[in-house]
Amino acid sequence: MKRKVLGPVLTSASRLGLPAGLRADFSASLVVFLIAVPLSTGIAVASGVPVELGLITGIVGGLLTGLLPGSSLQVSGPAAGLTALVYEAVREYGVGALGILVLATGVVQVAMGLLRMGRWFRAVSAAVVQGMLAGIGVVLISGQLYRLADANAPSGGLEKLGGLALLLTETLESPSALVALAVGSGTVAVLALWPRWRRGARALPAPLAAVALATAAVTALDLPVDRVRVNGLLAAVEPPDGSDFFRLGEMGVLGTVLAFALIASAEALFGAAAVDRMHPGRRTDYDRELIAQGAGNTVCGMLGALPMTTVVVRSSANVRAGARTKASRVLHGLWLLVFATLLPWALEAIPVAALAGVLVHSGWKLLPGRELGRLWQDHRGEAAVLLATTTAIVVTNLFEGVVIGLALATFKVAWEMSQVRVETVRAGDGFVRARVIGNATFLRLPKLLDELESLTRSGRDVVELDLRGLRYMDRACRQALDDWAGRHTVLFEGGGMMAV
């Protein structure tokens, strides 16, 4: 198997003494590692847990999930998409409960993969997915704006948005908060402008450059801002104990596990589809990838770490850096392990505001922007579902918002599939022949009956009602049409019945 995967690239030497394919994977792994460090630590801080837990999830995503079959080039780790949900779970149940939540999530994902449910995630409405990402972006941005000023964010999406005016007032009155805001805003500016400098972008990934510059400025000027706190990798590991398993009987805990499983799986498989479009190599096996994600989350849960999923930012960087096999993502996990073990002190110099700036930028990229405008012009129903899903997530939470979005998307499809019309031909002497065409369901029954009633007004009568043009007719419509025909002189054609 190893020969089959690596054989085509093991043909030439390099200055590193490695074959060409391995050299490409080695270089790509360093790029992904440099992106993973600020993202993993920032997501951990935003989730309300020690930064080491974000690094542990990245390590497991590389060393374990990276080895498993499913996809070859996508990279797993802690993702911004789950930040809001993890934060609420930690606030509700405590950091100690995170292990059992993530472990149960992994078991559910493995079960879904074994039941071959991975392919069904491709049937989810794109508007719901975009709305989910936009809702995550809004909640993420609104929460991290507080961290830009070294302030604590309130719980709940509406509370975060509602408190922004007070945050602005308090920041303007506090010199230290203004300093932190300047550091965070500068980080966002570097993230936005760095890719335009092609030489610099080739040398360093934008997140690493932004955080490195912010850290250097804060250290050189000795600025009074909050910095990352590090306790050590092993000290952060908190496996679930026996009593934690009894919490799985609580409805709130079960709901959180289900939300973790569905959203992490959806983000992983949607991310896999996006990464597949970036390269010509082997396509993702959705069921195997779901099992791999579940195995990774099971191990993360045993270690008390953050949940993992596919991270599009790292995956796209992996592809653009020229990765050819899964070796790049495994090596990136190895570099994270070495860094977290030997250089944890380097994290303590990073200002929290800089990590908040990285996440504000990440949240901004989750918003649909121009895509929403084009969608509104071409498919207003889809745009309405997207906006409704986003609003529901902000008002309620991620799980309930996605459920509401799915319900609206389903109703929209049912409504559009229930198109029905009545065509009429006058036969003279006030008689009308009517033909019903389309799909007759209870959703359009009032409209259908109104059109039929209009045919019998002004002394006209219907001599024939042709139902052969119906592709589908539910029981409610059949009963209503039968009752209507009983009140008029009607001959049914089609539908399996005749009445006069």
C-alpha cells in the first residue's frame, strides 16, 4: 500500500536527500504547521479553554487522522466553526466535561461512517451551509471584538452584539484597552494586506506573519496587554473519568453531543468537497473520512481536548504548497508535537489581542459577501434561507439555528415542488373542460380550489376535470377534489375515479 501511494514520486533526488514527492510534502507540512500554531491557540482562547488543548487537537488531527484513509490532502484540527458551540458548552458544563462531550461525538461519527451516512451530507442545502458559516462568522466576530480590547465577552449571540456599543465606550475610556485594540487591529490589517506582498507571502503564511509582528511589537515596547498563558502540554490533559459518562444521560449533554457530531461532520465533509476541487488527485471517500474524523475526536475526547474537523484554511494552504500525499499532514502534526513539547514558552509572548485579530479575520471570510448579492438576484428563496439560518444561529445557538435552516430549506423545496395549475378549454353553452397539471399537495390546495371555484361562477359549469396531467396528488387533494366534484356536474378523467 505504501509503495502504491508513494511509488510515483520516489524517482528523483533533492538537495535535502529526499525524493521529489517527499520534499514537496515536507515543505507543505512546514507551511501548514506555521498556520496551525496561531489558529490552534487562537481557537482555544476563543473557546474558553487552555491553549494547549487546541495544540493537542491539531497534533491528533495530524498524527492519527492524517494517517487514516478517507482523504489525502485535507488537514484536520480545531476549527473556528465550532468555537461558539464549544464556548457555550464549556460555560454550561465546565472544561472538565469537554472530554466526554468530544469522546461521545467521535463515537457518533464513527457509527455514522460505518452506517454509510457520509454521502448524505452532500444532500444538505447549500444555502443552509452558507447560512451556517455566516452565522458562525457573525458570532465569532462579535465575540472576538471584545478580546481585541482585552475584555470578556458576554454569553449569547444577541448579548454580544447588543454589548458592542458599551464595549466601544469603555474602550475609549481605557488607555490599556486602546493599546490592545491597536495591537488587534494591526493584526487584522497585516492579515488583509500580507497576501498582496507576493514575496513576503511566499516566505511566511499571513497568520504567522501577523502574529509574529504583533508579538515583536508588544515585546519590544513592553505594552500592557494580556498575553497567552501556558501551563504545559501534559498538565492540560484531562481525560474523562467514570462519573463523566453518567452525564450522557442528561438531555442537554446529549443535545450538545449531537450538535458537535452533526456540525463537525458537515464541516469536515463540506471541507473535503472544497479541497477535492483544488487538486486533481484521489477524491475523498466520505464514509471513510467520517470514520477517520470520528476516530480523531474519540482520541481528542480521551485527552480532554477540543473537537476536530477539517480546517479549510490549512487544507487549502496544504494544496497550494504542493502537497502530494497524506505525509504532509502527518508531518505537520509531528512539528506541532515538537513545538508544544520543547517550545511552549514561545506562546507566552503572544498577545491575546493578536489571536483575536486572527479569528476576526477568519470570521469575516466566513461571511457570504458578494455571493449573497448574486444569490439574491438569481435565487431569492435560497438567499432567504441563508439569511434566516444566519439570524437563527445568532438569536438562538448553532444547533437550533441549523435545524431551523434545514426546516426552512425543506419547506421551500416542498413549496416549489407543489406547483399546480389549471388549464381550461371552453366547449360552448357555458361548459368548460379543465385540466389540472403539476403536483397537487395540501400546500397548494387553497389555490387549486379557488381556481376550480372560479370556473363555476357566472353560470358556467364544468363538464370534465382531467387529472392525467398530475404527477403527484396527495390524499388531502384527492379528498378535496372528490368533494368539490360532488357539488358540481363533473366527470373525472385520470386519478383512478369517475364521478358525475
